[in-house]
Amino acid sequence: MEAPILETFSAMLLIAMGIGLIALEALLFSFVVFWFGVATILVGFSSYFIEYNDGLWQLATIALIALLLLFTLRSKALERFMKSQDHEHNDNFFNTSGEGEVRNGKVYFKGTYWKIESQQLFSEGERVRVTSTEGSTAQVEKL
């Protein structure tokens, strides 16, 4: 029998390396390293029952299992864990119409004071409809 090219890894070492790879995934968020960690843990546990003659066979088994898991489960995992929990947010800052309030002779709209461009007169504190904005001026009309 030939000498092994690479000494076999102990089961505990493989399990520890797998846990380390999964922990590394927490920093990367790629869902690639995670599958190699899972495969390394599986081969580590299987090393208790299967006698590997060479560490190269262990690494090849890890690579095969990881690639199978990667291609079959990665998209499902990304879909499940990376989807946004936020519901659709409709606040469009560039939408230039809405309601504002007259303050100090200007209209307060979207956190900014705009010069009023209108033929109508407005009283202090009055709620108005802003129909459009351009530059520092807002087209305003009564509600």
C-alpha cells in the first residue's frame, strides 16, 4: 500500500474547522463559505464511521458535498434569509406635490422652506397644497 499523499485529518479538527467556516460566513454574507463549513462538519462526523486512507479523500469529499449543497440550496437560503422585511415604502422625495404649512411667509414642505409662488394670499400656519417645486420656489394653492 502506498503512503498517503496527505495525512488524514482528525474528526474533531474537521468539525472545528467547519464551525470556523460557518462563523466566517457571519462576516461575509455570501452563503458560499457556509456550505463548505457544513460539508466539513459532515465529513468530520463521517470520519468516526468511515476510515479515510488519505486526507486528500477527505478534502475531495468535502468539496463534493459542499458543491452539491451550494448548487442545490444556496438560492433557497438567500431567498429565505436575505429578503427584506420592510414593506413597500412609498415616500418618494422627488415627488414634488403634497401638503405644506405656511411659516414666516414661506411654505414649509419636506423639511425645507420654499418661496411661495402664487396669486393667492395665505395666513400664518395655514395648511396648503404644494403642486410643484423648482429651485427654491414652490407653486402653492389653498386646500
